[in-house]
Amino acid sequence: MTELLQQAIAQIQQLPPDQQDAIASRFLAELEDEQKWESRFASTTDEQWDQMAAMVRQEIASGQTAALDTIFPSEK
């Protein structure tokens, strides 16, 4: 177990049981979601990646996308 995870667990242990359970539920849901994504990515074929890339290129070419700087302007 990493030191950071140990620190987090130590802090969580100091909370009331209902808050501990709420955090544990969120944590378990996040782990489940992460496992699903890993499984989906691992099972994606080269053909599927190529198909997605072609769709993105088509959206860019047809102007259906916006530059990230427009959506997330940098703070200078």
C-alpha cells in the first residue's frame, strides 16, 4: 500500500461511520468504473481505433469541432 493511500485511510478512519461508508461507496464505484474502462480499452481492436480516428478526422474536416483554447482558454 502506498504512503499516500495509508494517509487517506488514516484520515477516513477518524470520520463517523456514515461518512466512512459514503467515501467507501464512492471509492468502490470509482474502482468499478476504472475496471470497466480498462476492459473496454483492452478489448478495442485496431480496426475500431482506426474507425474512431476516421470519424474524428471527418468531424475536424467538417468544422464540427472547436479548438481546446476556445473551450478552455489559458489563464495568463
